[in-house]
Amino acid sequence: MSEQAVVTKEETVARVDVLDQLMKPEVQESLTVLVDNLPKLAEMVTMLTKTYDIVHGLATDKVFVEDLKGGVEEFVKPIQEKAMGIAAAALEANERSQEATTTVGLFGILKMLKDPQVQKTLHFAQAFLEVLGEKNKQK
């Protein structure tokens, strides 16, 4: 007996399982829908393949990747520098406030109110609170 003619018990069970599945009405309906939509599915697979080819080509193009990286760095670098500057200022302000031994009184606060940075901060806080109030009213 040849090796090809021998069918194992597992193969027979698998074939019966497949046939049982194919006999179910919902499987037959699904197959009918798939067959009816094969032209659309083929078109979709073609489009996905072309998209994959384009993306793969771009992802493996070292020049494109370097240009993209450079563009992102140009965008992120100013933001990163500003964030680092703010963080450094916050650390320095924390150190100064820890070393300060004087009491800030009413006249000290009035003097601070004339500082342009304090005015900018107060305007920002006021505008921020107004926006929050408007957003809460909309809910």
C-alpha cells in the first residue's frame, strides 16, 4: 500500500468536522455572502497591498526616515527647550523660596502686584478660570 493511499484516523475526523461545518445553514449563508462579495474583497486586498507596499517602502527608506526624524526634531526641540527652561526656573524658584526667611506682608504683596510677570500670571489665571466657568455652564 502506498503512503498516499493511507488516510489516518485524525485526517478522517478532520474531514468529517469540515463537512459538518459546511452543512450548517449559517456557514452556507456566510459562504454565499463571501462569494457574492469576492470582487469587492479582491479590490480591497489590492488596495491594502498597495498601501502596505507604500508604507513599507517609506519605512525602509533611510533618507525619508531621516528627513521625518529631522522634521519632528525641529518641531519638538523648541518645545523641549521651553519645557526645560520652565523646569529650571521652577527648581531655582524652589531653592530661593526654601532659603527665604522673610515674611511677605501686605505691602510686599502690593509691590509684587506691580511686577509685569505677576500681572501676566494673574491675567492668565483669570482667563483660565473664566474659560473653566464657561465650560462648566455648557455641561
